Amino acid sequence: MFNFHSEIALPLELMAMEESIKLEDKEVNADDIETGAFVEVMLLILSKAQKSNNSFSIKCYPYKGKTANEIGDEIAKKLFDEFKIIRKAPRLDTAQVITTCPKCGSNITEANDAGNGFCLDCTSEGLVK
Ligand SMILES: [Zn+2]
């Protein structure tokens, strides 16, 4: 029987500690992760490790601020598995500028390329389709 607290929240709490991730200036704890900070903590860890991943961020976006119950076991497990793979993968190239975002004008590199000609920020905020 899957248990979000022991299989996701506690391991993620440890990873957040390793990366010194803080939420509103407080240490991340497993209860926060279970009650709304799950996606946010994963994305903060990847960002701190300079491993932000475009397609993963987009996948996570609808679950921002959602509790473990709202996300559901299947999706939570899939997102967490993908997160662990990305965390182990090599860093993306943030130095090589591919182009600039036509919406906000920022440089697009491998690390923030949404794959639709726009940057990840504009795409994940739903500013472009
Ligand atoms: Zn943009």
C-alpha cells in the first residue's frame, strides 16, 4: 500500500535539507510537502542544483499548491520518479544562448527552452499557447 508520507514526503524532506531549501525562511518538513508544497519543493531542489527541466516544470504546474490527496497517488508517484531521474542527470547548458523569447525578451538556453519558441516562464504561466 502506497504511503505518500513515508515514500515521498520524508525522502523529499531529506533532499531539501541537503540542498538547504527554505520555504518562507523555514526548513522544509514532510508535513509541508504533504499539504501543498510537494511540487514547489521538487522544483526548488532542481533549480538550486541547476537542473531545472522544462517539460517537468510544465507537468508540475497544474499541481502547484495542491495537497498529496488532491494530486493523488498515481500522479504523485510519477512526478516523484521523474524528479529523481532529473536530479541525477547532468546539468543543462545555461551558457549557450539559443535565441531570445519573443514574449519577454529573455535569453533562451537549453535550461529554459519550452520547445515552442518561448521561454519556460512565459509558457508555464500560460502567457503563450
Ligand atoms: Zn518569455
